[in-house]
Amino acid sequence: MIHQDKDSCCNSKLEFNKKPAHNHEDHSHDDHDHNHGEMNSKYTIGFSILLFFLGVLFANVLKVDWFINNPTLRVLWYLAAYVPVGFPVLKEAFSLMLKKDFFNEFSLMGIATLGAFAIGEYPEAVAVMLFYTIGEMFQESAVNKAKGNIKALLDIRPNEANVFRNNAFTIVNPEEVQIGERIQVKVGEKIPLDGALLSDKGSFNTSALTGESKPSSYKKGETVLTGMINLEQVIEIRTTKLYQDSSLAKILEMVQEASTRKAPTELYIRKFAKVYTPIVFFLAVLLTFVPYLFLGEAYVFTQWLERALVFLVISCPCALVISVPLGYFGGIGAASRNGILFKGSNFLELMAKLDIVVMDKTGTLTEGVFKVQKVETTLPQEQFVQLVAAIEKQSTHPIAKAIVEAYPTSLVAEKVREISGKGLAGVIDNQEILVGNTALLTQHSIAYPSEVNEIVESIVVVAIDNQYAGYITIADQIKEDSKDAIRLMRSMGVQKTIMLSGDKDTITQKVAQETGIDFALGGLLPEGKVEQVERLKKENPTSSLAFVGDGINDAPVLALSDVGIAMGGLGSDAAIETADVVIQTDQPSKIATAIHIGKETRKIVIQNITLALVVKIIVLILGAGGLATMWEAVFADVGVALLAILNAVRIQKMKFI
């Protein structure tokens, strides 16, 4: 459930009926639960608009004497228009006053409009409340628009699961399904829980999770996730997680709690508003009475009171405290639409200022899937690969799996033993087979061609009966958009790109050269990556640094960086837990997209702050000098707030790289 909350001044934020996230910073904001349902009622607003404009029409256009010359009737007429829109504001002001919160938008509006009634400025009093309420409607609409992408994410939560129990499929709540149960998903339905696909194959729409519209195909045994939509045929799944532990539940929790982490600019504006509001309140009091000391008998109380009331209306910092958080929230929503999850607006702001991006290699810039590249042998190739695959079947190493996948075999190896750090040895048809690295052959005093030592890729060298028989090279594939990702990051202002990898340095340097990375270092253990990032931070104390990794092996360095970015976090619990930003697809180019969204969001926020401050300062000066009326005050407050809101929602329509 989503409900709208208000801080001390018009600050809309997203809240959910969940416990607050732990380890989040407490920014000491006052949580006032302002229900604006009454204020935003179409009936009350429409009634007020009708009476207000009829009153203005009668008095100022048709010159109806009976209306103008009957003060009681005029007061009652404008009171009838004022109460529906003014009463909720006055009620809120009184409620906050009981909590010792005297200086807020509600008290400013209440004092200003009641004062306007006291000096006979009835149309102006109604206008302030009426246009403020209309502004609230626009604000609510803008917030709902900004929430649209996140609402879409919430809407993908499945509400039922078709589980096999008592020899029949029964529909139950997903939260009631246990691990290991069998569930059925029909065409067009959402997968209700994470699980392993029992059917031979399946095609799924993952756009709500990843932002990618292209259907994804899965084979039997592969993991499918909550929220994916089944596209082709009835499938069955064996559940592997409870609903509350599913990837979708963790993603939703992260998105829901994003608004609790505020950007520095947002925090500054809120602190500024809390200091600024009481200052202008006391300035308004001084503006009312101090002129008497200088003007003496020429002093007209009602004239200076009106100026002070105008000053109060102008001074309300709504445009600032509405548009700034709305701008950041819009950025978080736009990122969600693009398959990028931010854990808070503070990380959105940090992304806008990134100077250094440090990346892992495997799974970030490369596919993380090893494939056979080349076979070189002194034997017939088919015979050679069958022998190697038979030995490698006994290993769980990724390279061994790549060979077995490429060359399935029915041969059976005997007496297979592992030689630590070097490879495997076994017997096939009375032949002694050695499969491993060059150190394995050296240990057995087997000569091999010197060119083998010059090969960059991962290599499996083979000997049969103590004679060199050939080699197989295996390599990880560079992702299609890795090179574009580096180019786009540079276009977004990133000054240095660095790759740190646990793979051997020759492979790391080759990937760096092909993708255009500035500096690369291979052969690093996790603690080595931490040392390198610590050194970078020490050498560049004023630079903002991000680390991009898989969120599992790289957890320490993700936590150490200014912004930790997890790639391919769709199915990785560790990525969601550890990272500050989760890119739900495996596309490194999304890093540049995240930076672009951060920059555009920050640009909009700065525009709104500048607009609000400039207009308010100008109209405040004019109001104090008697050159601005209540109508200009309404524009300076509500009008500028509306302009700022419209500017903030622009990010929802933007196209990003």
C-alpha cells in the first residue's frame, strides 16, 4: 500500500506498510501524517471555485450593488468558498501547533488568509487557499506520475499460486507455498515464486524486472524468478525459496525503502526550510509594526498588515520542499523503468558526480561463461576431444564444464585423480591421460611446444602415455556492449576507467585493450582488490569512485567504494544486499545510463532551487515595498511550485543513453 506523507513543508515521499530499513541514516525529519483526502475532494474544490468566481463576477464585473453594499452577505459568501479549502489547512496548523511545530506552511497560510479576512480582502483570502489546494492536486498528480514506474514494479507481485497438493493442483496464496513444492504456471500468468524449471523449456517476459522487452528463454533445471510472465505453454516449477525470500521480494523492499536515504541537496533544503520559515515569520511581524516608529501618524496599520500578510504567503517554501524530493524520486522511478535500482536518492546524486569507475572483469565486462575457442592436436580431433572430455567429466571446474558441454562423450575414464593446482590424471583404454596446465606436463618431464607458453587464453594441455598430444583453449566472451559502455561512461564525464580481476593478468590486459579501459590489473584476490581501491581513494581524495562487480565475491570492495554497483543482480541475493545500485540486466552500458539519469536529475533539482529562490526573493522585496499584492504572492508561492513540479516530472519523459 502506498500512502502520501508530508514533512514540515509540502515534502511528498513514498512510504509503505513495511518496517523501516535497518542501518539507514536518521535524518531527523518530522513525520506528520497529513491526510489530504478532504482537501483534494473534487466536490469541495469545485464548490469553492464556483462560489469564489461567482462572488468576483457579481462584485467586480456586473457591479451588483446589493452584493457590494451588504458586508454580511459578502463575508458569508466568501466564507462558504473559504471553508471547504481552508478548514483542512487550519486543522493541520492547529494539530502541528499541539506538537510544538509552529512554523510550517499551514500556519503561514492560515495566518495570512485569516488576516486577509480581517482587513476585508475576502477574494484574496479565498484565492490563496483555493490555488494552494489546486497546487496540492497537481503535486499529488506529479507524485503519482513519478511513482508510476515503481507502482508498475509493485503490480507484478503475483497474488496466487497453483500448487500440487493431494494429487491435484490447488490455488493458494504464494506466501503459503513451501520450498520444494511443485507449482503450475499457465500462459500469461506470473511466476509466483523463485524455482527451478521442471518443464523442458519456457519463454518468459522479464521486462517488469529488467526493463528489457525481449523475451528470455530458459531450459529445464534453470532458475526462474517471481514476477516473470509465462509466454508460450503451461510450465511446472519446483520452488527453491519462500515468497518472502524471493528475489522480487528483496528488490521490492529495496525500492520501497529508497526514499529513506536522502540526497545531501535534499537534506540541505529541508534544514534550510526549517530555519528560513521562522525567520520570515518574524520579519513579517516586524514589517507590520516597525514602520510605526518611523512614520508616526502617517502609519496605517491595515496597509502594513496587508504587506506583512503578502510577505507571509510569498515566503512559504513549498516550491523548494516539494520539487527537490520529487525530482529525486522521479529519477529513482526513471531508473527503475530502465532496469536500474537505486537504494536512495543519495546514490543518485553520487552517480551524477562519478570520476572513477572500477570494474570487475568476469560477469561484468565478460559473459562469465567459458567456451572452447580452439583445439590443436597431433591426433584426429574427434578422438582427442572425446578423451579429454571423458577425464574432465570428473571435475566441477568451470573450464572442465565448458569442455564437457562442447564435446559430450560416452567414454568412461578410470582411476581419475586430481593433482592439486595442476590438473587431472586418469586411464582410458589402458592409456594414461594427463589433462591440465603446463606445470602438470613439466612435473612429468613431458616436452611441449614453446608456443604454448605464449597463449593468452586459459589453456588445457594434454599428454597421452607421457607424450604431448595437444591443447584446448577456453575463453570468456566479452559482452557485446562492453566497449560502448566504456565510451559512454567517458561521454558522461568519467575521467578514469579501471579493471581489477582475479583472472591471470595476460587475459585481463587483453580484455582491457579490446574494450578501451585505461588501466587493468589481473591476478588479484578479493583482498587485493580492496587494497587497490583503498590506494585509489587515497591518491584521489576529492574524486567520487564506484566499483562494479557481481555482488558476491566483491562484497568487501563494493562496500568500500563511494557507490557499489552490482551487475546482473536479477537473481543475486548478495548483489541486492551489498550494492547501492543494482543493474538488473547484464549490460555494462547501463552504468552510463545510471550516470545520465543522475546528472539529469541533479540538473532539474538545481533548476528548481534557482527558480524558487529567485522568484521568491524578487516578490518578497516587492511585497515589503507594497508593490506586490496577494495575487502576486499566490503566484510566487503556488505558481512557482507548479512550475517546479512540472519541471520535476520532465525526467519521466526523457530518453537516456
